[in-house]
Amino acid sequence: MLKSFLVLNMMALGGCATATATDAKIAAPESVALAPETLKSAEFEEAMAEADERQRVFSDPAESLALTGDLVQGGLVFATTLPGARVSLDGEPVMVSDEGRFILGFGRDHGKSALLVVTHADSSVVRRALDIADREFPVDRIDGLDQSKVSGFTEAQLKKIGEDNAKKDAARKVSDPAPFWAGGFSWPVTGRISGVFGSQRILNGEAKRPHSGVDVAAPAGAPVKAPADGIVRLAESNMYFEGGLVFIDHGQRLESAFLHLSRIDVKAGERVKAGQVIGAVGATGRATGPHMHWSLKWMGTLVDPALVAGDMRQADNSGR
């Protein structure tokens, strides 16, 4: 599993710097109290030093900016800056919490660089050029699928697919500004990794879009847990492709999706905590056997859940 630790070389406005990656295990930082309008560089340094000791967060107190995560294609970065700041990535506005927490994500095919701009409440600006590492993605051939789930859809099937897409689109229009993700992520279920993020999918011999998440093969009925805190935005048991499907909003437009569930134990609008059972492993929808598909999407960009979930060997998937 690729993990990287961000070591930031910071420069003030008028110049750019690059962030380089070195191998290390990364976890999302826990909440660090940042008092609005009173946090100075020394206080920021003290707060982030405490987080650094616990979680290896690397920070630059001179620029009041701390990042931790993976600067790679499919990577997700968790960040902290001063309260009241505005942030953009590659020109797109990014949601920032009242405490100054935000997320950055990089898609499977992201280019080699990204531009992070942080504008503080006092109008000072920090510009950061980020180097994004390339990844190689395998080809994944899957045969034996129900052909009606692959191509040649009937009019009735297309109608069902359209209705399902409308439900998903509506669920994704709402996201809480709170950083529910700040407590970190863990695996929703443990088992054999049967599909990886970004692989080129060949389904029944037909080339399809790259795989949107990670698949974990596990016994039917095994409990699936929320990987982090959040709010359930969608809970549907009969989606055409996904079968049993749950969306969890982790805040700031970061969303988990869990597919092929045989049972759903939550409902839309419900607040869930990390580790809470939300359903059970199944083989519903487009699946050849019992497994859980987990995808993670930030601002419409798919990122790799395996990069934030940590070492599966350390996960606890006992029922609760």
C-alpha cells in the first residue's frame, strides 16, 4: 500500500514551493482547537506540534498551514490552516471549516502538479505548488457477470438506471461543512482485497470505466461498518448496478459509498459514528460473489480509500 508523508517547503507570496513525498503511514489528524482571531504563529506551532507528536502531522507555523496525506494520483490530503481562510485547489474553491480544516483530493488521472492557494482573513496569501506522483494501475478482467448488468440494456432497464442516477445525484447535492472526517478512517470490513482503485475494468470482455473504489471479499452477512463519522445521505436496497447502496457524507463534500450490501441498517439523514454497523456484505447488483465495494469521492473526484484506511491487518471488524 502506497503511503506518503508530506514534507512542505514553504515560501511567502511572490514565490512558489513544492511539496515532496517520502514513505510513511498517514492518518487524518484529530481536531485541534484553533481559536478564531486569536491564533498566532506560535500558538499554531504549539497546537500542531501536539498533533505531530500523536500523528506525524508536518506543519509550517510561519505560513499557518499543515498537511498530511498522499500527494499521488488518487490521493487525499487532510489540512489545517487559520480560521477564516479561503482555499482553492487548481482554481476551484474548497470548503473550509470554522476551525480552518479542509481536504484536498487528486483523481486517478490528475496531472503532475496542482496549485493550492490559501487566502487568510488578513488578506495575506500563501501559494503552494504541489507535485503529484504518478501511479500505475492494473488491468482487471472479470467474466461471468450477468450480461444484462454490462451492456445491451432494455428500455425498462435504462429507465431504472436513470431513476437510480437521479437518486444518487440528489443525495450528493447536500454536504455538511463540518469535518466529520477529522477522526480518521478505518476499513469498513476486513477480508481479501479482490479489486483495487483505478484498475482498468474489462467486464465480460468489454472495456469499461476504471474501477471507482476498492473491493473486499468477505462472507455474506459480515457486518459493514462506517469508516468514519458522518451523515447517511442515501440508503437504497435495490439499485440496478449497486444493489444495496449506502452513501455517508463525511463533511466538506467527502463521501463514502458502500455497494452490493445484503442488508442496510441505517436510513437517510441518520448520524453515524465510526465503527457503527451500517449493513452487511452481499452480492446484490452487479457482482459475481459476496464482497463490499467501497468508494470515496471528494467534490466529485474519486480517490483511493485504501490510502486513508491504513493497514487492514490492524483493523477490528468484530460485530457490535
